[in-house]
Amino acid sequence: MISIGLDLSLTHTGYVVIQVDGKVLTHGVIKSKPCGDRPIDEIRRIVKISSEITDQLDKVLKVPPSIVCIEGLAFMAQGTSLTQLAGLSYITRAFIDSCLWPFIIIAPTTLKKFITGSGKGDKDMVIMSVYKNYGFEASDNNEADAYSLAVCGLAVLGKPLKRSTKPQEEVISLLKKQL
């Protein structure tokens, strides 16, 4: 059983692929910068990020994942950034669907509740919680979020890496409705 966590971002997309035994098959951050001011440049950037996600997953997946967990949109983004993030999210979802991989969307506050016990917490708190609870040393907050998403996916499938807390059980119950 394999779970994938994707923390989609226009600048630093985090990804983690984890097995049911807790072994991390691959992890990292895909970095991107704007490549022009034309509308087509935005599309090319978004497609490039999605393609790099595909490339990283293809390197390690020998069997299809049991679940892919994607962090939902951060609505504090505004204007063009929100539009571009939505584009990246939906292009990535379309790719995952074309592979027939099941996926769920996890809101940022729901993910924080799962990993920290509260729907609140800054980026450093998430990194610390991931390390403290699972021993995973994330390179940055994007990778920590991706790891949290992948671990949450295993829990949703009934294969948590550790005994679930009450807040985690509430999150799992909510997310199972998407399957």
C-alpha cells in the first residue's frame, strides 16, 4: 500500500511517496519561477510543474498508489496567484484521474488538525510536529506538508503509522467521505 502527498505550489511543490510500513520511497521539492509575462507562459509553467511531479512519481512507483492526498487551495492567495494555483491543482488532479489513482483533497486547516492536533499552527510548528511524531526530517515546510498528507492518506485507508489521536480520528472520519 502506497500513499502520495502533494503540497502544490507555484514556487515550491512538495511531494512524498510513502509505504504502509512508513518507508519513504521518495520526497522532495520542485522549484519553479515565472518564465514570462504572457498568459501562455503561465500555462507552460503550470504544465511544467505537473510534468515534474509525474517524472518524480514515475521513478519510484512500481505499483499504483492506494491514495493520493492533495492539499486544497490556500484561499489567502489572491488574484492571479489564486487562478494559477487553481490551474495547477486541476491539471494535477486530471493527471491523477487519468492514471485511475484515487485522490482526496485535504484543506490546509484539516491537515494542520491532523498533524498538530489543532487547525492552527505556523509552518515551523508543522515541521516540528512531523519530526517529533514521525521522525521525518523535512527540508522545508512544503515537504513537511507533503509528508503530513501522505501519512494522513495511510490513516484514511485504515493503516495509520501510529495510534490515532482524537483530532486525527475526526479528520479521518471527515476525509473518508471523499472515497
